[in-house]
Amino acid sequence: MDADRLARLTEQQRVCLRHVYSHLTSKEIAPLLGIEPGSVDQHIKTAMRILGVYDRRAAARILAEHEGLSAAQPLVYQPLDIAPTPDSFTFVPPIESGWQPSGLSGGAMREQQASFRVATSGGAPTLPLPIGTTRPGDLNWLTRLAWIAVIAIGVALAFGALVSAIEALGRLSQG
């Protein structure tokens, strides 16, 4: 790539390409620069046209190589605001490891903790309340239906008891 083309890039185009090299999208770059995502796209498209490439990542790589950044791109991690989908099972330490929970930080890990087994539910009823690690969203349709029936029967019995108590109080006061 001739240095003449790279010299024609504006500072704003260079900044956008550096962020593209860091695997950011136009929507993520825009608030960093205080401009609209469409403006970021225009800066990148103009830079691509100047460099004579048809891919924004290729343009970012050319600028990075020119500026002496490493040819290997940095690792990409999933943004923290995206929660992983919860699994229906839980990983617990193997029984044979003898590991007991302690005050170790999350980063500290011993070799015997590296292997895990899947903990299955022990047949205990899952409550429709957020207790422990279970949440109401973790219930399947059959369990939800069963809880609806249990709650309806409980409400009917409570209402019957209330009516009976009021009737008994009425009899006591009359007589």
C-alpha cells in the first residue's frame, strides 16, 4: 500500500478505522466520538474508497499495519451486557475431588476443580418463586399448570374457611 493513500486519510477516518480494528460496530463507535452511526459509516466508506478496498476490516488492517500495530488482531469477547442463555442443568464440582466451597475468589481455580459433573434435580418440587438458583422462568409448562391448579385449590379452600368462620361468628353473636 503506498503511503500517499494513507496520508490522505483524515484523523476522524483513522480513529474510526482503529475502532473497527478493535472489533467495534458503527453503533458502538458513534457514542465514543460523539457523532451519529451514519457519520461513522461515511468516514469508514470514504477511508475504504481512499485505500481502494471493499471491506472495512481490510481497511482497518491496512492502517494498523502502517501504524505498526501487531498483525494479529486482539481477541474478541462477548459484551458483558449480553447474558448467556441459562441451561436447565447446573455444574457442580465432582464428588471425588473433595472440594469444599471456600472464600476463594472467582479467578482462583485448582486442578481438581477443572472437571465438573451435571447436577440433576432430585425430584423435589420446584417452587414458582425465586428461591436459590431457580427462577419462575425455569418452570416447564406441566409444572406451571400443576402450580396453577394447586394455587386455585388453595384459594378456594381459604375462601371456604373464611365464609365458614364468618358464619360461625354470626351464630355466636345471635345466640
